[in-house]
Amino acid sequence: MLALNLPEYNPKIKKTDKICIWDPIRKKYVALTPEEWVRQHFVNYLITEKGYPASLISNEIQISLNNRIKRCDSVIYDNTPSPLVIVEYKAPDIPITQQVFDQIARYNIVLKVRYLIVSNGLEHYCCRIDYDSLSYEYLPDIPEYPALKK
């Protein structure tokens, strides 16, 4: 798989009829796709570098949006547990465009989180939503977990 703009990580890989990668959040092997490669590296980065508690991260969270079932790639919760962050992953060859942000913004209609993160493993973007002023701002880096709750 492609090297990413994330810290080195050596996930468990298994080959049966297809190649699978261990997802420690879901506690099972899942098909190794380029997007899944990004997800596993990014989740590892959040836990090991940014202090996100693994117990407050969920992958493939189902939501209902306009009577249609959608799946958020990752959702990070606070201690209450209320959703705090939505993360959308794309394969490394998929550019991060306005359409990607539109997708995650639609998910946020349901979850109403404070932070949106998008990554293709090479580029990472994070924005903070200010519901009081109905605005958002892009942050220069992915915040550490303790800073999210302020």
C-alpha cells in the first residue's frame, strides 16, 4: 500500500480469499481497501499522537439522513458520550474537494458535532463549527483530544 503523510504504523494484515486489515476499534478484520488503509493509519495517529481515547472512537456509524441510511467513516465522542467529531476518509488518489466537505457537512445535519475532519492520508483538513455565530474556521492542525472539549 501507499506511504501516507501520517506516522508509520504496522497494522495486522491477514490474507484469506481477500486481504484484510485488523480494525482495533471494531475488533475485527475488514477488507483492505485504499480508504481503509487511510482510516486505520489516521485512527492510529489520533490515538497515539493526539491523545484520542480509543474507547470514544467508533467506525462506520450509521445515521438516517432524509430517510436514507448513511455511514460516517469515524465518529469521536466526548465523555457524555455525545458526538464531537466526524472524520471522513478518502483513498489517497481521491483529492479533497468541496464535494467531500459537502458530504461530511450533510452528516453533520444529523450529528451536530463541533469538528469536521477530512483526510485522504496525504492531506488532512479540520474545521471547527461555531454554532453561535453560524460560522466555521479551518484549523492549522488536527487538535489534540483534550483541546477539543474547550
